[in-house]
Amino acid sequence: MTRPKSYAAALAIAGGITMSIFASGTASASSHREAPAIAEDQFADNTDVYTFISPENPDNLVIVANYVPLLIPSSGPNFYKFSDNVAYDLHFDNNGDAKDDLVVRYLFKTTIQNGNTFLYNTGAIASLDDDNLNVRQTYDVILVDKASSREDVLAANVPVAPWHVGDRSFPGGSYESVALQAVASAGGAKFFAGPRDEPFFVDLHVFDLLGVGGAPTTDGVNVMSIVTEMPIAKLAFGGVRPAANAPGKQKVIGVHATASRQRTRLLHRDTAERNLGGWVQVSRLGWPLVNEVVIPLKDKDKYNRSRPQQDVANFGSYILFPELPGLLTAVLGVNCAPTPDSGRTDIVGLLSAGGSTAADLLRIDVSAGQTFANSSFPNGRWLEDDVFDIEATVLCAGDPISDGVNANDLPFTQTFPYLASPASGNPL
């Protein structure tokens, strides 16, 4: 799909990107092992959040929430999946106060058809209910209205797309036709959960003292994706799509994703375990790369367990006085502008779109007349947006920044669930 027409406008907002100060790189995947605690808990690790107005239906909003980073396709016999013990949540603020108004929760369950084999599948897989598909997952989708504490089940026992085990398991290039059987519809909404190609593109050598241009060590990795498409009216303030002239705070929806585990885990000598108690947030993501390159090590775990409405109090100084510009200047000699004595209030402005409370939320204008063409970072985030270049350039406020990686290694699609098919574990 071609980039939205507003992509150039997004670059202008971000300061413009017209040149590269790094060598050209080829890696295209996300790391997002961004904090010490979550690096030990990959199945609850947020990797990215995207939100954009649907290119298929301008009355719908799409949210892509990815989890479980850097998945090697040939990872059997226990292939990657969603955890049965994690609540994967999408959060929506529709009145600009950086607090949850609605939450869409995904809860997963794994079943094994035949426990007497080590195989994920016992033969070629032709459908999601094929007897050869031994390990299966389903999920429930629950909508939580925070004001009323009401919970409604939007969909139940929805099948998860299987892992792309290999071309013997999905002969003749049949994987994607089977995976798309996992697309479900209910109440005007669409849902998909399963492995996809990692859509975030960046040269990961930036973590070697900001260098790039090495070997493409991260091409062809997968990620676990949750894709949701819902009517804007169901998510917006007052349950109706705001008019084009509505107050700014009511025109903008703030989105972030989290993962939570139950408070207590009991381990026994046998293989059984029990998880008890209320949910505790262990991972969080709104804008890309904030916890990775803006929050310092001492507060990374705190960030993952905090709420957006606490961001100014907890992390405001890191936004006003970011570390990266000084590093770019000191390590690479990049001409970044000195940080004013008052701090980077321009960045704070980007985090408070429409007059909303400043917070790490991915905000998007959903008022009447807004379409997919307007959904480009930082007004939402489309899959094609080169967010590393945009954010690095904003933080530098001087020389334009580029890692030399300008697109994903695989094309995105024009239809739900939009992400590219995952890499095969055994391509023939």
C-alpha cells in the first residue's frame, strides 16, 4: 500500500527528514527488549502499537498491538504463542485526560489435541479445525467500560492463526489462506490474533554506540500480533463520531497497549501451576521507542508498571531534557540543537495533541472527514511510518537523522489484518 498523503505533513511536524547521517543499513525488525524486568518475560512484552483509520472503511479505527519480540521462525517443537496467563489490553482515552475510558481485553487459552506426541502438528494443515493441528489457541475479547465498570464479551472462542511451521506443514504456499481463516467479525468489529512478519523497521546496530550498517541479522523474524478494527463511534466520546468542529480533546482518541499478569503465581513439584489474584501491569507501550531511548535504565521498569496520567510527574524531566541529542553530538558529531533552559516544550506539545493532557499515548484525530490518508505519525501511526527517523530527528532538533532503513522488508496489505505473512520455519 502506498504511504498516506499526509506522510509528508507528518515529517514536517517532526522536523523533516531530508538526509542521512548514518551509513545505510538493511536490518528491519524491532527489538523492544526495553526494560530489565520485561526482558525476562518475553510473552508479556509489548513491541509496538499502531492505530489508523481503516483504508477499507473510513468509519472504523484499526489498532495493531504486537507482542513477543524477535521470534525465530524455526523455533519448534514448542512454537511461539500468546500466554494463557497474560491479559493483553488495548486502552482508549476519548476525552483527553490520559485516563482509560474503554479497555478491550484479549484472554487466550491453549488446548492440545494429542498429548502423546511432541509435534505441533501431525501432518499437513488445511484448515484451523484440521485434525492434524495438534496445538491450538482460542481467545475471548472483552470490552470494559471504565465509567460503569460494565464488561461485555465482544467475541468468544475465536481461533488464533497457527505458527508458520514450514512448507511441509503448509504445502503449496497454503499458509496464508489458513491463517486468514482466523479473521473474525462481530458487532461491526473485526479481530485477528496470530504470528505476523515483524513490521517495525530499523537498523538495530543503533544500539552499538549509535552505529548502523552491519549485517542484516534480524531480517525474517516474526512477532505475535493482535489486530482489532472497531467502529469509531463505539470508541469515541459519548458513543458518537465527533464532528469536524468538535472540541479538540473530544476529536482525539489516545491509544496504548499493555500486558498484565496475575499478582500471585504458585509453582508445584508437578507440572501444574496456579495464577491467582488481580491483574498487575508488567508492560506498556504508546509512542514507539519511548522506553527504549528516552527513559533511563533506573526507571524503565517503573515506566512499564505506570499509567499514562502519571507520565508528567514520573518522567517529565526525561522528555524536557532528553539524553539522545547529547549522545548524537558527542558520539557521532551530529549537529543537534542545544536544549533550551526551559526544556523541549515542543516535544511536550506533540504528546498533548488537541489540548489533551500530556502523556505517552498514540493519539489520532477521529473526527468526521478524517480518513486513512490522514493517519500518519504522529497523528496515529500507519505501518509504513518511518518512526525511528521521525523521532530521532525531533529529538535532535538539528541535523536530519536516518538509519538508512526506510521500509519494511515485506509489503503490507490493503486488507485486514494488513500485516505481512510471517516467515516460514522451514522454507523449501
